Amino acid sequence: QIQLVESGGGLVQPGGSLRLSCTRSGAIYSLYAMGWYRQAPGMQRELVATIHSGDILEYADSVKGRFTISRDSDKTTVFLQMNNLKPEDTAVYYCNADLTPRDSPLGRYDYWGQGTQVTVSS
């Protein structure tokens, strides 16, 4: 069974930094992308940053130059280093994995973590 577990959210002042982590468990056949989305109150969920297969990085324009996505060597954990945080970064951050699980080799599915709250406020 695929699970994504996030950690690292919290309250930070504008200009501060936070680092989010997401660890994936469960057997997979293929991993297509793994990364972060966020959803602010009353807004749609949006892409923040993701790593596609082939190590292709994708960032939302609003976070370029401030956020950095990375992952460990076995591709089970992704990190989001968030610097120079702004109040508009306040949201629930969700980890996402686009993959084929080993017990369903013909399928391709999106999996989501439970979300972690990031609040940027003075």
C-alpha cells in the first residue's frame, strides 16, 4: 500500500525559512513524478514544485528563486526548502506522487499525503 508522510510545516515570520519532507512507502513499479502542491483557503490546489522522471524539475513561477525541491538517492523522500517566505505562501502543503504501484502494474495513479500547514505571519 502506497503511503506518503509529510513533515516540517509550521509558523514562520515573513522572510523566514522552512523545510518540508515527504517519505513514500510501499512497492512501486514506476515513479513518474513526486513533489509538492499547496492549497490556500478558498483556492484551488496548485503545483508548487515537482521532480519528473529524468530528474526534470518544475516550479511554479511564484516560488522560483525562493524554493528548492530535492530528493534522496533512492527517490523515496522529497524535500522542499522554502526560503524568503511570504504571507501569500500560507497554505496546506500536500505531497504528491504520480506512479504505478507494483500490485497494479497496468495502472498509473496519483497519491497524496495528509497535508502539512505552513503559515507565514508576523
